[in-house]
Amino acid sequence: MLSGRMAYFTNPAISRESLKIILGNFEVIPEDHRLKLWMTAILQLPNNKTQYLKLRKAGQKLDSSVKLLEDDKIGNEAKVCNQVLKSLFAHCSSLRQFNHFNLADFVEPFSGLLVSHELIYFEVMLTILVNWCQHWFDHIPLPPYTLLSMLDIIFLKNHPELYKHLSNLGIRAIDYAWRWLSTSFKTIVDPQEWLIVWDHILVNEPNFMYFIPLAACKLQSRDLMELSTHSEIMEMLHSTIPLDANSLLKEAYKMCDATPVELQLSQMHHFHPLIPGYYPTLNPTDLITFHSTENSDLGNLNQLLEKVQETAAEVENVIKDGMALRRWIMNQQDKLFILP
């Protein structure tokens, strides 16, 4: 007979919400149930075979400038991964313009779970890109600096001493979080525990993912506070020493719970599964940016962060201003224009 614990994961009526509660108690999805649960309860994949076959055919015509896995890695796993990459590039032309994002680095870590199911592999990756990466394409070909800069405000609220130490050395979230995000966290988590982290990311709303890089930084705070140069800190943050997934997730949940609603990344829409018969684009207007105004989002945000001083009162004022600025940035979502 199945144990009570295993019965959770084999119940056909299991939902995203119930899985979130189970994982919130730090249960672990059994490996032999993970793929099925990702396909059904968690991501609710549509299995759009007809649409995917059209994309697959279109992907064969991409030019050689598209970045795929290196030739010396070619095996069955890499071939399937490359085919998924070609299909994503064929569907989302913006990805070809994204100079600061190597799609292969983001997609390849998932191959261990998904390589035997190409259609599922594609739909998992597109679902993640559409939902969890929804504002990555706001400033193509540049990284999503507005989104990443808002992480500084969140980090300042939760850990002002560590934030100020890093900021005084010219280090902000964009300097370390983007590298971790764009490689799907494969460099900061033990490979044996990497899928556990993604179980938690996928059962939560998209904004939870952005607490993972902040938590990774916080877990190294004792060592980071002892370093006194930009290069030393960046070397440590970019080291290959993996973090414990359980500790990383606990810190991410703790920080998420402690962050006021006003500072949460609520400009991100809630999870929406792909629908049968149709694949959404990542960026309908392709190359877009915020209107250029005297209240430039990035310029104001940088000025705001530079105001951080040693007093707690000053920090609180910056956080209040950050909340107001975040609301302003959200209002700009309806004022986007296509670059010439």
C-alpha cells in the first residue's frame, strides 16, 4: 500500500494550491511523480501537438547566429534540447535580439527531466518564460533592469546592513541576480537538489522566484560582510560552491513573508497556463521600452538607492519612496511604445 505521504502525490484531484501547502511543509515531490505533476496539476500543459509541429518545422530554417548548445556536447539529450531551442526562437523572435540572455543556458538544465518528451519540454519552457520571466523582455536587448532594480528595494527593506555594504562597493541586484536567474539557478544549487527548488518556484506565483537570488545572497552574508572590495565580493557571488536547497528555500519564504504587499512585485500577473490550440508570444510588441520622461524609471530608481545612509530613518524614507516609484513604474505599463 502507498503511504499517506505518497498518496498526496498520486491523488488525481491534487491541485497547485494543495501542492503548495504540501511543499510549504518541506515535503519533497518523489522523482517518479515529478514530471506528471509538472505536466498536470502544476503547469497544466495543453499538449498542443499540431501547433508545436508547425513551430518545429519553422525552427529548422533559423540562421547560424542563433546560439545553441556547443557541438562537442551533441548527444541525444543535447539534440532534443537544441530542437526545443530552435522552436522557441522560431516562436519568439525577440529572443534573437536579447544580447544579455543566452537561452541555451536557461533551458539546458531542464533537459535531465524533460529530454524524453520534446513537446512537454517545449511547453514547460514556454510556460516558464511567459509567466516567471514575464518582464525579462521589457528592455531588449538589455537585461530587465527595472525589474532587477526593484529587487534592491526589497533587499534594502529586509537586510539594510548587507544591502548598504554591497551598495557602497557598487554592487546591486543586477550584478548578481541576473546571472543566477538567466541560468535558472543551476550555479547556486546542488545539482541533486536543483529540481526541488524549481518545484517550489512553479507551485508559487511568479513573484516568489525573485526572492531566490536575494535569499542566496543573504545566506552568504557573514562572509560577504567580511570582504572589502568589489572584485572579492563578485568572485564569491559567482563561485561554484552550491547552497543547500532547504536553507535557500526557507530564507526565500521568510523574506517573501516579511516583505510588505506594497513592495511585492505585483506588476507581475498571476500564473496563467498555456491554452489548448494556441501558444502566446512572450513580447507582443517585440522591442519595447518605457516612455522617456523626466521621471525616467531607472534614473529615479538609481537616485533613490543612492540616498541610503547609515540611519534607519533614512532607510525607511527610501523604502517609502520605493513604494511610490514602484506604483509609478506599474502605471507606465500602459504607455509602452515600439522602438524605431
